[in-house]
Amino acid sequence: MMFGVLGISGLSFLLVAAFTPLLIWGLRSLKLTQPIRSELPPDHQAKRGTPLMAGLILLIGVVTSLRFHLAPLMVFLCAAFLLFSSIGFMDDFKKASQQDPAGISGRTKLLFQFAMTGILLFALFRSFHLTSDIALFHGFQLHLPVAVYILIMLLFVVGSANAINFTDGLDGLLINVAMPTYFFFFLISDKPEVQTFSLVMIGCLLGLFLYNIYPARAFMGDTGSLAIGGSLSILAVIEKVEILIPILFSVYLAEQCSVILQVWYYKRTKLRLFRMAPIHYHFSLKHGWSENKIVMVFGFVSWASVLVCWLIWKFALAR
């Protein structure tokens, strides 16, 4: 079984590595390129014209997962990935086709995300026997009313998906941070569908990383980042590791909190708490870190978070 899953992951890597150049050529031919926000520094302005929406190549992972493991839970995981990817695609297409860095309005994106997340949570309760319990340490569980749990998870999934989306701001950053998170779910899950999906996504991200590492030949865009965010958040709900999220998603939450704090602090003082938010820009502008250094450090923090979460899960949560 393990060899089979590794083989499927390896196939996903090869397919993405082989077909991404074709997708890049198509995006460039259609002039679907990344518009750059005017406030970003000169090294980012130089990225203007880089093809956007390379996250479409991650759909190879969906096809591969379904081809080799067609089961109800796998269909659900792939559907969640596709639903969030479709929201990102709408945003990216407007950005690229109209050269408008704003894309679709934040309100519209949130509306779609809440609606789709509500549908996914309903499906989990109805068809996959999701419970409204939150696992605590040493076998204890927090029992919540279903309505309360759904509301909390609705906010968590949408919030986490957007936090992960914020992380996609530098070449290779999100890929380098997301692969350890997928690996965590592969390690802890006893569900073959989750194991297969997680390793397939790692294979796909590795394949895309070849073209997204600095200097990036293409950006995955919200088409990829929202899909990654939505699927990782849903995996956390399925595996009932809600209590580990502050550690497991530490990098993503730091990115999101930096944006929230920046806005709050500026409204109160008319000063900036960070040179620029999300916080990866702060390390570049304030401390002069190169993109590769930021990607490496943030990736290390993600792996460290996964290790801590695995130890907690192994010795305090696992039944």
C-alpha cells in the first residue's frame, strides 16, 4: 500500500513537472499575467508580466487521486479542492485579464467561501459521520452542540483558507510551507483517502516548485493558494485535530494576524506596525532578507510546527 501511494505521488510530480511549461506557454500567450501592486518594492515590480493561474496544474492531483482511489471520501476531498480553486480562479482571471491587482471584491470572495464551506460541512455531517466533538488531551473531548460546532468550523475553514492564501506572496513560499502540513496529515491519518490525497498534493507541489522557486517562471495565484488553504482546513476538520491548529498553522496565522494588526494599528495611530503586511514583506523591507532566505526560514518553522504537532498527537491525542 505504501509503495503504491508513493508511486502515485511520484507520478503526480512527473506529470506536473512535464505539463507546467505547456501551461505557462498558454497563459503567456493569452496574456494572463500577474499585475503588481504599486506599493510593492522594485524587485517585485520586476515580476510584472509573470504568468498567473499556474495553480491550475494542481488539478492533475485531483485527476490522479480519483483515478487511483475512487472512493466517497476521496471524491469529497477533491470536490473541496475544486470548489476553493474555482473561487481563486474567478479572482485570478479578473486580475490577469483586466490587469487589476484587486481582483473580485473581498466581500464576494467571502460570500462564496462561506457558502461552499457550509455545503462541505453539511456533507461531512450527513455522509461521513462527522461529530461535533473536539478532541482534547488524554482522550477527553469537548462536546459542543452541532450548530455551535458548525459555526466555529465555518469561521475556522474560511479564516484558515484566507490565512494560507496570504502566505502566497513570495516565490515558492506557500509551496515550501504547505508541503509539511500535508505531510502531517499523511502521518497521522488512518484513512487511505487522506493519505493518498496528501501525498499526491505533495508530489504536485514539488513539481510546481520547479517553476515557482525564485525567480518564479509562473505564479500559482489564488487558483492554487485558495485550493491549498481550503483542502488543508478541511483535512484538519476530518482528522479532528482542531486543538492543534494554532501550532500546525502557525506560519499561516502569523501572516494573517500581521495583516489584521497592521490595519488595526494604522486606524488607531496612522502609523505602520510593520513595514508592510503580510509579515514576509516586513522581513524583506525591514531586515533585508532575500526571498530565498524568507522561504527557507518559513519552511523550517512549518516543519518544526509539524514535528511539535506530531509529538502532541502521538503522546497526548492518539487513541
